[in-house]
Amino acid sequence: MTNAPARRISVMPPHQGAPDVVEDRDDALSLSGTVVVEDEEPGKKGLPARAVLNADGTVTLQLVKPVVLTISKGGQERSETFAELTFRELTGADLRVVAQEKDDMRRTIMTLARATGTSSVVMNVLFDRMAQRDVAGATEVISYFQE
């Protein structure tokens, strides 16, 4: 095998009779009836399956478990259901605000707040009530914008 740059090879579910191993070499790929998807850019990720890229460039993520919060503002209380979050790409100003946070978790929460246009106070509580799958989906959307 040569010392070529590493590439990520993904083997789709094998067809009947397809080999169990696919060897990635510069000179040849051993396929024998297998469908192979080759990523030339390791680390490139798409959006989660339940996310939609909107015409304006924002991304809407459907939450696996919607979260209901009671929000009090100006002496008024209202109930708000978060069944989806819509993200936009962060700006330099957003990155400056995020960088001021002291630890990784607080930076993650502030990143989500800035990208969704949600106040940091609301996002702190929302984040605490989000399912792990929804937190993971949200961070995948953020990663999408960083590519």
C-alpha cells in the first residue's frame, strides 16, 4: 500500500455476494459489486436527516422531543413550545460573544442561542430540557455552518 493521503471510504449496505472488506489503495479499489461512497474531504458532514436547508440559507431542525417552557417577561407569562429550531450562520460579532464564555458547555449554549436568535437565558433552560439527540442534532447543524 502507498502512503497516499487518507480518504474516507464508506461502504453502503452490501449487496448479496459483495465482499466484507474494501481496500483503499492508490492503484485500485477492490469493489466486486459493492457501492462505495468516497469522501475526498474527511470530516465533511451534512445536515441531520430531520434538518431542512431553507431558501434563505438558514437551517430548521425538527426536535425529537419538543420542549414547552413558561416564559415570564414584563410581568406577563406565556407558554412557548419549541418543536423546531431555526439556525443561521454565525457572524464575527457572534463569535466574539461566544468566545467570552469561560467553559465549553457555556460556549455551546451561547453558540446555540446566537445561531437561533434565542436569548441566552431562554437557551440555558431550553438546553437543559432538550433530549440528547436534539442537542447532538443542533451541534451537527452548527458544524454544517463551519465547513
